Amino acid sequence: MRYIATSSVESGAILARTIYNDKGQVLLSAGVQLQESLIQRLLNIGIPFIYIKDSRTDDIGYKEVIPRELKTKAISSIQDTFEQIRVVKTLPSSVVIEKSSQSLMSVIRELHTQIQNNDSLLSLLSDVYAYDDYIFTHSFNVTLYSLAIGKELGFSTKELEVLGLGAILHDVGKMKTPTDVLLKPGKLTAEEFEQIKKHAEDGFEMLRNVATVSLIVAHCAYQHHERLNGSGYPRGIKREEIHPYAKIIAVADVFDAVTSDRIYRGAMLPHNGLEILFAGAGTLFDEEIVKAFRRAIAIYPVGLTVELSDGRKGVVSKQNINVSDRPIIRILEEEGQSVPPYEINLEAELSVVITGCDTTFQRKDSFN
């Protein structure tokens, strides 16, 4: 199977992985032949990349790190909590969160167990989902990324639970943001951006009054947009003034934001998202946290076509746990010509590096 941009899919291609919505329902089953109308529908519902069948790579498999049922349960729990805050006016937000805290903590523990027991690199972008509301899926993704970073940094179970709750609720303040501003497809005005920025303070105010939630969780909501050099918001605090958990969530938050398809911007591939984080390492983001994140996630998803420094071209077939930027590659092309497929391990071939990615696919690439 090949991981390619939906916008480059040719009519007649066969879908290799089923596409789900955030409720776990099937939107399009694997094996369907994609015609122009279906391809356009996928683009319209925000599916930037899909897997298609290709005879030379169909044996390449990908296992979801988080089971679909657990992902559905997690997003549903987040949505239930957030929607109650947004809609129910008879109860204070702190009461709603207190009632939901146990179910959210149960989800975090299950996610932690899955990450602890899985020997694969985290690659959420390879799970092909459409979502109705970006905030719920974003909160889920940020939680997973934060837990993966915490695990890499050697956090205890208790520390991971607090970090996870801080991550899952980091954007809860957005439930107080006017919906027309929150979902605006175009550029925000200065006034609208100020309204968006207020979600950090709103989240803090909601969470600091919840008896069953650590005050650290409230500070995660308050500080996840702060930056080491003081350029963040809402207070412009610096370095040691920012809680370590908020620094972790900041990295996870930015990465998921730039690698997700949005109304106003297309999704980046993971290596591009990491470039943004490394460009800000030491000034905006904690460098050790960015490095830990790099070790924890799959920089090049399985099925992605990559170009190598020696001119060869192939598809990522497996990940190497210890070196996320040096996966196993199935070579399909040499000097611009198709060749019988064979594999090389970049962990062993140290003189060769990945120099680019190709998310297009043409049938003429096939070797005959």
C-alpha cells in the first residue's frame, strides 16, 4: 500500500485502508475503486492523505497503535465533557468537569497502557479518520503525543496521568469562545484573535476550581501557549516560569496543529512538522522535549514514498524504534527507472539519508 496525498489520487485507484469518522463508523471501505466524485468527497471532508493499493507494496502493513474502539471511546468522552460545558448553562463548568474527570482519567489510563505495551513508534497520521469537530480530535491527539513524550522522558505512572489529564483538557477553555470565531475559515481579525487567546485563561479558571483535578492540570491549560523566550500568551512568562508539563503539551499541540488538515491550511507531513519544532527548539520550545518527541514518533509513516541521497526512491516498509528518521525502505526506483523491489535498512546504511518525500503516485512507476 502507498500513503499519498488525496489530491493526487488518480481515478480508478483502489483504497487500501478503510476510512472512519471520529465515531468509529465506516465512511469508505478498503477495496473501493476511487472515482473522481469519491476523491472530491474525501477532500471535502478533510482527508489529506489516504492509502491506495499498489502491487509492489500491498504486503506492507500498518498496525494502529491505539485500537479504533479506544480512540472512538476517548473522543466521545472528550466531546461529551466539552459539549456539556458549551451547552449546559445550569451547571458551572467546574461541576461538569468534576463529574467527567473519572471517565477522562479512565481513558488516559487505557491510552497509557496501550503506549506502554506497544513497541511501535507513534504514527497518528497513518490512521485515516474524518472528524466532525477538530477540537475533540485535536485534544485526543495532543494527549497521545504528550503521553509518548512523557514515557520517553521516564515519567512515572502518576506523572503521566496528571500530564494526560492536562493534555486532554488543555483546550477546554475554547468552549467559552464564540463558535463563529472558533470555526471561522478565513483570517482572524485582531479582535477575534484576542478572543481565541482568551481560551487559556478561561480554561485555567474552569479547572482551578475542580476539587478532583490537580492544580497542575489548570496550569497546563493556562500555559500551553507560553514560549521559552516570553513571546507566548497569556502572560508572556519565560523558561523556568513555565510548568514542564505545559512545555510538553506546547510541543504536542503545535505538531498536531500543523500536521492536521484545517479549513485555512493543508496538513504537513510529520518531518515538516518536526522541522518547525526544531527551528524553535531552545527559543520557543524546550529542546530536550523536542528531541524526546522525535524519538517517540514515526517521522516517515509506513507507505510513504521517499527519495534518498544516492538517487534511489522507495516506500517506507517498517520503522526502526531507536532511530525514527532511519526506517527500512523498499526500493522501487534507481536513476529514474523502475527496478525489482528490494529493501535496505537505513539504520545500517549510514551513508544514505532521506532527502525528500513524494506523496504523488503514478501507475507508470510499476516495474514490468
